[in-house]
Amino acid sequence: MAIAYLKTSRSETERAQDDAKVRSVVETTLKDIEARGDVAVRELSEKFDGYARDSYRLTEDEIAQIIAKVAPQDMADIRFAHEQVVNFARAQRASMTDIEVETLPGVILGHKNIPVQSVGCYVPGGKFPMVASAHMSVATAKVAGVPRIIAATPPFKGEPNPAVIAAMHIGGADEIYVLGGIQAVGAMAIGTESIDPVHLLVGPGNAFVAEAKRQLYGRVGIDLFAGPTETMVIADDTVDAEMCATDLLGQAEHGYNSPAVLVTNSRKLATQTLEEIDRMLTILPTAETAGASWRDYGEVILCDSYDEMLDVANEIASEHVQVMTDRDDWFLDHMRSYGALFLVPRTNVANGDKVIGTNHTLPTKKAGRYTGGLWVGKFLKTHSYQRVLTDEAATQIGAYGSRLCMLEGFVGHAEQCNLRVRRYGGVNVPYGAAAPLLGEDA
């Protein structure tokens, strides 16, 4: 049996047309921010968020007043989630060690992991206040040792969201701005009269935020392309339709363009899941959003074998991949392209999104083929260094270097090596010539 699509999504052509529209809007907006700075940012904030302030940066007193609005149980839950993310980030950081090795007698090579010096963390929140995104970016950057961490989030219902601000503050943000969308990431990357630019942008966002990060890449670093949420359920007849439908719609409610895909080798499960999704959309409070995503971006793919399921999953390279089969470890061993895996029915993507401790800023639009998600290592730069300690080593390496430089035609490069061979080895190498074979190599 060939792979069958029981439900298809919008075509690649239609998606490309959407991307082109977004690309044009973002390009124009970023040019405006660069040209007019704070004035442009204020106009954009008023236009898209209906929000205006003299300064979009919150003062320490404002932060304290806003956080005081968070209910005690909510604050306890925020702290618990923060601790889980920090604990895992610390374990990841401990796995990244500086090294120094003597590769030849007298030749020392090493590398150091150095934090990025400034980071802009975007925390979505115009429609849903993404409290967890503050942990994923701000707290993780803090664990990495970033000395300047600024965070931006849009207003929620006309004012800063207390829970989001609390999570940013607990995470260790040095500056907090109430700004959303293109104007937020543009201001952090380009800089304005009131906001010093950063070296790295991180955090998820909608299609406009993701495109803004793409266009700003190179001017600043970015974590990855994290656009609208994607989810995939890989399932066989060991689970039921309620589980599959719940996990698909649970992520489809993120936005109107959040792909949700079921990959299965059970026709019964596929048809029952389609029916269950229709039923759930009659009772789900976020059905307007989830239903639109499912209608335009939902897919049900029926495969003949587990190998076909694996091939389809690796090709789609979804952001979230929920695996519920009789061979979950097999998928763990063989999956190559994805954002994060969620294995066995007891696990779910929502826990990964909010609290379990892994980072929820993950690659979308097939970026999982070449990058993983945000983690403490994204805030660190691995820089190498070299040290030659003996005359013998300088002479040996210099002679090899001289000949290899001349092989490529780089006479000036060769002279750097030749100078050391003459000075530390006492070998007369004519200017512009390659060093001869020395010692045991002769």
C-alpha cells in the first residue's frame, strides 16, 4: 500500500505566497525602525498593540508593582517551572567543558566557552501570555552567564502581563520592555535612541517575528527560525483516537497557521481521530483558532509500515513529535530531523512547553534538519586558542606551515612560518622560499 493522505493541508504554493507577503511587510518595517528609531517603534506599538508609554522599559518600581498582582499559587507554579528549566540548563552547561591538550611536544591547543555578551529575549504574549517562554530564554541565558539580558513582551489586554513580567524578573532579565512583534525584535537588534542593540536574538514568535529574525540574522545572531508551532503525532493502534486528537488540537490552538499532522499505520485510528477532532472542536474553548489551523494545516498520513512512518516523519521534520507506538525507542534511535521528541503516552508536548525542563524554543519549517532547539549552548561561543612553547615545536610546525602555504601560493603566509624557522631553529630559509624538510622528516 502506498502512503495515503486522508487529509491534506494548504499547498506549498499557497504557503509560499503567505511567506512572501510577510517578508515584504517585515522588510519595510525594519527599514523604518532603522531610519526613525524610537519614533517608529512607538508608532508601531500604538498601531498593532494599541499601547503607548513615554518609555517602553519598565522601571524597577513598576516591575515590583506588576509582580505583586500575581496570585501566590501562580507565583509558586512559575517558580517551580523556572527551577525545572534552570536545573536542566545547568546540567547541559556542565557538559560543555573548556579543553586544553598538548597535540605535539610543546604545542598546546585549547578552546574556551565564552558567553555572548548581550541577548535580546522575545516572549510572545499578545494573544496568549507565554509565561514559559521567559524561562526558556531569560533563565537559560542567565545560566550561560550572559552579562546583559534584555527581554521584550507585548502588552496583554492593554497592559503588561504580571505572570510574564514575573517570569522575566525571576529569570534574571536586566531590562524589561513592553513591546511586541517586529518592533520588539527590530529595536533589540538594530537599536534605537533608548535601547542599546544586542548581539543575539532568541525566542519564539509568530510568522512576522520569525521573518524579522531571519532578515536580521548576520547583523545579530539568532537562536533558530522558530515560527508558528508545528506538531506531529506518530501513533499506531496501541493508543486511541482521543489521545491523538487531544495532542493534535492541543498545539493547533497556538495560532491560525499551526500545522498538526498525524502519521499512523492504522486506518482505524486515522478515521477515528478525524471523527474525534470534529467532536472536540464543538466543545474546545479555543476551537476558533484550533479549528482554523486544523482546516488549513492539518494532515492525516496513513502508512503501510513503521519504516514508512519514519521516512515521512524525517521528511516533515516537525517541531514537536509525539511518539506513541509499540516501539518508541526505535523511533528515538532512528529519528534524525525534528525539534523535540515526546515519547510514550504518559508524555505530552504541553509539559515540554511549560514545565518539564527541556527548552520549548524549537526549529520549525524543516529547520530541524540542520539545527536543534534553544539550549544553554546557544548562548555560548566556543573559541579556540593556540600556544607554542618550545623552539623545537616552533621550528617543526613552522616548516610544515611554510611548505603548505607555498603550496597554495601564499608567500606572505609562508614568511610568517619561515621567520619562526629561522629565529627558533637556526635554519636559513630564503625569503619567498618554502622551508626544507628538517630532522626526522628529511
